Amino acid sequence: MSDTTQDGALATSKPPSDDAGLSPAELARKYGLSVSGARPGLAEYVRQLWDRRHFIIAFSRAKLVAQYSQAKLGQIWQVATPLLNALVYYLIFGLILGASKGIAKDDYIPFLVIGIFVFTFTQSSLMAGVRAIPGNIGLVRALHFPRASLPISFSLQQLQQLMFSMIVVFVVTIAFGNHPRLSWLLVLPALVLQFAFNTGLALVFGRMGSKTPDLAQLMPFVTRTWMYASGVMFSIGEMLKGKPAWIADVLQWNPAAIYMDLVRYALIDSYGRENLPPHVWAFAVGWAVLIGLGGFVYFWKAEERYGRG
């Protein structure tokens, strides 16, 4: 039905709308709308990650293959790089500075090789986590998926690389007179706990690196300092004799030192319980749970902000 106005225009009467006066938030709730890219609940987030487990595994494998695709020696560099580092450190710390004090003469090279390979596992996971979001920003902005997939995938990539490297560690250990025994099985839980710790660390620095990309330029200095403080090239207890006991305790209880010590204890015959800090397994589990779970929750809290701005 219509009527004519004073200006001769035809006005059409409209029924009042039920939505009049509703706020945007109320309209969204009424029609079942949700914010695009909103953070899901923690349980739902875990479920989404599990649904994408095949992508995480495939992505980590692809990154591992592509890492040295431009080098003529290819995957050999996965092992050659830490071995060359071990050679340099042996010449400087073992021969020149005499850092092998407190370690059986024939076991210093296995001690050093284990330290470098195990610490590199943590160092590489941390560095990959820092670059996880900025280095894959196109993927993050183009597709909707749980962003934690990226740091987890990079940490898994480093675990796969370590598995290749452990073959060399076993060969070096045997070559210097250490024979396989039941204690070698302790390597498995030690590396599983270290993987959980590394993944949490990658998630923590994944969130930090997404907000501050320049962090990637600073981290090599941080990890280098961490390496020197973790006893990669020397026995912490031996080198700090005569110093306040709490200094040695702090250094020995740091997670990098703990996971190295556990692998050394498992593989080197002369590396006994006296070389380990008290309650070493409790600390290994504690670090894995604290950083692993804490890092996951910390990363999830900023899920909706990754790739924006």
C-alpha cells in the first residue's frame, strides 16, 4: 500500500525490522556469525593440530630435504657441519686450552661430539622457531590452519636431522672404546624429553619472533653464550672447582646441560653418576613439561594475531 507525499513522490511503507537497535555483537550472535580467524578453545586447537598431523610431518620432511638442496654434497652437510665444529672445538679447547680436565683422555672426543650434536638440536629448534612465522608469512596469510603447526614442524625437522647425526655419534663412541650396553637405551627417553622441551622453546620464540622479526639477528649471540655456559666443551663441575657451589648448580641444572649429560651418561662408560647433578631425571622431565606445555599455551594465546600487520 502506498500514498502520495506533498512533493508528489510515491512513498512505500515498510514494516518495522526486528533487528532495529541491535548492536553488531548482538546481530552476530543472533545469526550465528563468528570472527574470522578467531582463536579456538585450547581443546579444539589441539584437535585441529591432530587433524593436520600429516601436513606437519610432510612439511618437516620437505624442509629437511630442501635445506641442502643447493649444495653438491646435499644431506651429508647435516652431519658434516657439527663434525667440523667438533674438530674446531677439539683443536682449541681440547689441545690448546686443556678443557678436557676431569674427563678420561680417550673419552674427550665422544664427550665433545655428543655435546655438540645434542646442543645443536636445541639451538636449531630455537632458531627455526624464531623464523617460523616471518619466514612463512605468505602461507600464514593465505591459508587458515593452526599456526602452531609451523614451529612444531620445524622442531620435528630438527629431530629427524638429529636421528641421522646419532649414527655418527654411535660410531665415534664405539671407535673410542665404548661398547653398546643397556644404558644406551636411556638415549631414547632423554631425546624424547629434549624434543618436548625444544618444541615448547620453538613455540615461545615463534610467538616472540612473529612480533619482532629482528629477534632472529640477536639469537645467535644468545645461543652462543648458552653453549659456552652449558659445558659443551668441558666438564662444568671440574672447571668450576674452587668457585661458589651455586654457580655450578645453576649451570648444570640448565636444560641444555641436563640433556647433554643424560646422553653422555648413557653412551660413555667412564661418565658415571658422579658427573650428573642430583635429581637429573626429575629436572629433565620438569623442563620438558614446563616449557613444552607452557610454550604451547603461550603460543596459542596469540593465535589470532599471527600474520596480521
